[in-house]
Amino acid sequence: MKRNPAALFFVAAVVAAMLFVGFHAARRSGDGSSDSLDVAGKPAPDFTLQSLDGKNVQLSSYKGQAVLLNFWATWCGPCKIEMPWFVELQKEYGPQGLQIVGVAMDDASKEDITKFVKEMGVNYTILLGKEAVGQEYGGVNVLPTTFFIDRDGKIVAREFGLQSRSLFVDNIKKALSQGQAVQARK
Amino acid sequence: MKTQLVTVFVLFTALALGQSPGKKAPSVTLAPIDPVTVTRGKGAPVSLHFRVAPGFHINSNTPTSEFLIPTALKMDAPTDIALTRTSYPAGKDMSFPFAPDEPLNVYTGDFTVTMTVRPLHTVQAGKYAIHGDLKYQACDNAACYPPKHLPVEFEVKVLKGTTSGGKNPAQSPHAHR
């Protein structure tokens, strides 16, 4: 069979282009893996959401503290695995300036979310999510999605899907070590 | 040569997109539904064959927790065509890495929902479109995805039959076409 060098070159170029596109598409979409490089160093979009006790909470009010921002839902099984870890991590790293904030991306009622949170023994802040806030954070099409934000309000890392506890600890330490600390709130 | 190039292009497009680990969007698809022919006043079965994409699962119609979102069909039929006896298959109890001790009742792969179409005696003979959607919420082994609605549509051809029904044009279905 005769091989046309031009055609072979064309095929090689197409293959390279496809692999490039595939690789970058993979980096951008959520899938249960981390892709922290895409957002690292960017300011975390500010928002104000209502907490379960009816207070308005602004993300930027945590400036000076590291924030673990976790998007979750009551119908999300993997999210339930992380919650007890977050309870422990809030206890362990709270005194060093960590604030864990869970944003419930649920259609469930506030009462149902409150019931769920109580059953899970959550000791950190839970906010009632809004689609617009999810969009600010890239759409949040995968749950859980977790952002680690340093003391200056910059994103240190983002993780999609259920990850290992040790990865969370590493990212928390990174977030706590960056930016300027202010006295941790009670 | 042109054919070879097209083949290579298609293969590598698939490769490039498929390369992303776990990047496939969770999807449920519906097999084409043959038009249903039924005599007015009588019932005819309809089977809806759904397929959950490999690697994903969706909750069954009767999930194990009140917080889980059941897979449910919501149909919007014309006023005098009744859809009755909707029947969902039993889900499979499966354990997943994120909840090894709490089996979930789920659908994976193919599953079929059945129902009965029963035009009332008052329906005019003709073709009618039945619309609706399947609400589902998918997860894989490490993540979950927001609830989705899959459109469901099929055609019902109503025959007059032998029995004489009261003809009442005022009650003609809104989806008559």
C-alpha cells in the first residue's frame, strides 16, 4: 500500500490536535479529580448567602482566615462521607484560623437541610446555596466540589468529587500558610 | 484515502474526548418508542426503555433514604387520554465506595418503565402526542450530578372501535394534532 506523506502528516496533526483538546477539556471539567492549577491564585468570588439560622453571611467577612468552601447537597452520597471529616478538621484547625463553610446546592427545604445537618452533627457554617453563586464558582456541576481559600481570599486549590482526607489536610495547611492572618473569630 | 482520513478523524476524536477519566457527562437515554395504537375505551401498554450510561447509577423510584431523589416519570397527557398503572422496576441494592455499609437502591444499565394508555370513550379518533419527562439524579463512584429531566414523547393513535361512545368535541384533547 502506498503511503502519502502529506496525508500521514495531516493525520498526525489531527491526532495531536484531538489529544490537545481532550487533555484541556479534561482539565476544565469536574470529574472526581483535582484541577487546582486552573484557579489557583485567583480571588474567590465574594457572595452573601443566608445561613440556616437566617443570618446573611458574606464570604469576604472571613478575610484573615483560611476557608474551606464545600458545595454539597443532601442527595449527594459522596458529600456525606466528607462531612464527618470536616467536623473533625474544623475542630483541629479552627483554632489556627480555618473556617469551613458548606454551601447546600439543594432544592430541599431549609427544614430538610437543617434536619440533615443535625443528623450529621455538623459543627461548621452551612449556607443555603443559590445557582448564581455556583455559576460564579464555575458552575458546580459536580458535587462535592471544594475550594480552599487562603487568608487573603485567594483560591489555593479546588477539588472535584470525593477526595482523600489527607489531600484535604494538605490543602488546608496550604491555605492556612498563605496570606495575612487576623485573629480567628469565635 | 478520504475514507481512511475520516475514519482516523472520528476514531481520534472519540479517543481524545474519552481520554478524560470520568469526564463523560452522566446521561440517561430513551430508546425510540413505537406509536401506540389503541381503541378508545380500552387500554394499551406502553414500555419506555431507558439506559443509564456506563459508570453511572441513578436512584430507583424507591430510594433508601428520604434525602435521595427518586427517578420518576411525569407525563402530561391530553385531558381525556388517561395514563394509568405506571410501573417502575425494582432497583438493585448496590454498595459504592462512598458508602460501603449503606447499600443504595439504584438503576444501572437498562431499565424499563411501563404504563397503560387508556383513551376515554369521548376521545375523537386520531393521533395524539403524549409528552412528559423522566426526572433522575445520577452519581458515579466519587461524585454526584444535579438532577436532570429527560424529555419523553410518544404518539398514540386512537381508533374508533366498535362500541359507540359519546362524541363530545368540547372535550377534545389539547394535544390533538
